[in-house]
Amino acid sequence: MNILILGGGGREHALAWAVMQNPKCDKLIVAPGNAGIAQIAECAVLDVEDGGVVVEFAGENAIELVIVGPEAPLAAGVADALRDAGIPVFGPSKEAARLEVSKSFTKEICKAANAPTAGYGHFTDAASAKAYVARQGAPIVVKADGLAAGKGVIIATTVAEAEEAIDDMFGGAFGGAGAEVVIEEFMTGEEASFFVLVDGTDILPIGTAQDHKRVGEGDTGPNTGGMGAYSPAPVLTDEIAQKALDEIIRPTMAEMARRGTPYSGVLYAGLMIENGVPRLVEYNARFGDPECQVLMMRLGAQALDLIHACAEGRLAGAQVTWADDHAMTVVLATQGYPGDYAKGSVIGGLNGLTEDSFTQMFHAGTAEVDGKVVATGGRVLNATARGATLAEAAQRAYALVDEVDWPEGFCRRDIGWRAL
Ligand code: AMP
Ligand code: GLY
């Protein structure tokens, strides 16, 4: 099979690595890819948010399956263009991706499906949003309705803070994403992520994970895209996972199908769990990054069979073979991230890393310049490992971190502390 993956971060490197483990993959192209991906697959430059361009490229390269990594191409309707052209694609339609793209849409679907989530109000002007906050009190959560690169959520501890967030959002701080605002009840509990494949009809759970959003040890400091993750998530017991499937995921997927916009692809459910009860925080229409890295490490080659079955609507006959293992990924980021940071520092020690089916260094933001690997982003490398226990996975992941020679980088040393 000839496969095209869209994206160029750690998530896509992990997907590419898993796909390449499977002998059914004859040829893999990743667009745009990165320096790590270039070591295992062909990289191509094309506009991955233009459906016409992707369809044409897939045709020219006899691509038989397209795997969409990030949300932007989904929001732009790239999966629709591929489906219309008869090319199997892993990723939801533009309409179904609204579950990630619009927070008010997700709340509306939850309401229709009677799925447990935070109480909320949806506003298009500041005055009525503030009146709602005055009635509800603080703490309260103010969210830009649209995609805001993970920055459009303000947890306000006081009414004044909430009012300020409302003014910022309607004032254009998040561009078009903030033209509508969702205000939510603040939920307490422990967060975990649940990943399922959906092919429009059938649903197949493929793993759980927890990530660390804060930049600093002990989960302190500003939010990031994620500084590390581990799988499975101990808080998502089989019983709670079943509850999340029965009460949240199945009813919302049924509601999407009922509306004539069935969901197809991976669905990432962010859950808040308290006293054994899961509630939905958010849906994403793609794998988490870096959660994907730990899921791929655990699934290995079968990930391709599952993704292919999902893209072709064959999930009813698919099955996950679980290993009784744990995986961890530690993000190496450029000093300064998530604030300002310099680009272009050279990363040493990457040649001859200890890599095997238990340990892999996935590249997130790298490029090759004059034969050297340089950092091109905030999150740069993902030291990823699995083991019989989480402690063993952690020991392997940090041993891999220590093989890297990169003074301009840093990582958190406490990934998984809650579970360990
Ligand atoms: P979201 O982009 O909706 O996932 O929000 C980002 C993060 O904000 C989540 O992962 C939670 O940690 C937090 N969050 C969002 N909504 C709520 C809520 N209603 N109550 C408590 N925390 C929330
Ligand atoms: N790690 C969180 C996300 O991918 O949204």
C-alpha cells in the first residue's frame, strides 16, 4: 500500500514509525515531514490545507491511503476532497471536524445527546456574556468558540478575570476564533484522554493517555501544547472508560450520524473524572500530540491495520491486540518555550541513539541544515519508550533524553509523577 501522511510534528513521526513497522506499507510519503521523518520516509512539500492540491498529489503518487495528522487540513475540508475523489482517508469531514473546530457546536451536540459535560452559555456579545458570569459567579471558564491554537481557554478565578477575558475575546485577541464565546462551569477532578476510532457507525477504543500541559515541574507555570504524556491513564479504569463510551461517546456519535454528518477518524475525548463519573471537557478530531507518540509506541504495526480499517468503514471486524505495557514520552523543548525562543540551535548526539521497538526518539520540530539537525520549533524532540511498568518506560525515556547533546533545550524531569 502507498500511504501519505499529512503533517510534520512528533505525532506524524510516531504515525510514520508505526506505519513503517507494518509490511503492508510499500511506500510512505509525509508532507511536510521533518528531519527525523526524513530518515524513514520520503518527505514532500505541498499545501496540505488545499484539498485540490492533496488530491492531485495523491493521484500522481498512486496513494491508496491518506492519514491526516493535524486539525487544520480537516477544518479546511481536505478529507472531504479526498473522499469525493475516491481516495481512502483517515480523518473526519469538515462538518464532523466541527466537534473540534467549534466549542459551541460540541456543547449543542452534547445537549442533544444528553452527554454529561459542563453547564454552559453561548454568547455573541460581551454584555450578555458578562451578565451570565455575574449570575454564575467564579471560578468559571471562558472559551473562544473557534480554533485558537490551544490558547483560547481562560480559567477565571474571579468575576473580574472572567470579564477581562470576555473583553479580550470580543476585542479580537483570538481573531475570528473569539467572535463567539462559550462560558462554562468550572469542573474539578482528574483529566484524562480517551482515544477511539470511529468509522461512521462502529467505535473501537484504542487507548488512554494523560499529558502534562504546564511547562514546569510539579505541573506549574504557563500552559504548553504538552510537555510529556503516558499511556495507559490509571484514572481511566475499564469501568469509567465503559461509562464514557456509553454515556458520552456513543450518544454523540449517534447524534452526528442522525444529523447526516457521521464522524470518521480518530476521536480524542478529553474527560474530567470525579468520583468515578466522567464528563466531557472537549473533543478533538485528531490524535493528541504528544499523546499519539505513546499510543503508537504501544500499538506498533497494528496501528496501520486499524487506521486502514477505519478509513474503509471496516471497524466492525477490527480488533486491538493489547500488550500489558506502559509507554511514556518526554518532550524536549527549546529554552524559552512556550514564550519566545531562538530557532536554529544544533542538536548533537542524535546519531547512534539507542532505538528499538522499546525506545524511539520522535522528532517534533527539526530540520536538517548542512548535514546537521537543528531545532525549528518550541517542542523539538519526543523521547518515547515503553516497558512492563510505567517506571521502566520512564527509565528508558529519560535514558534516551540523556543521550542527546543539546544545551539550548530542556525537558521536565517529572513526567508521569501522578501515576508513578
Ligand atoms: P480545551 O481547549 O477545551 O481542552 O481546554 C483546555 C484545558 O482547560 C483543558 O484541558 C482543561 O484542563 C481546562 N478546562 C477546559 N474546560 C474546563 C472546564 N469546564 N472546567 C475545568 N477545566 C477546564
Ligand atoms: N496534547 C494536547 C493536544 O494535542 O491537544
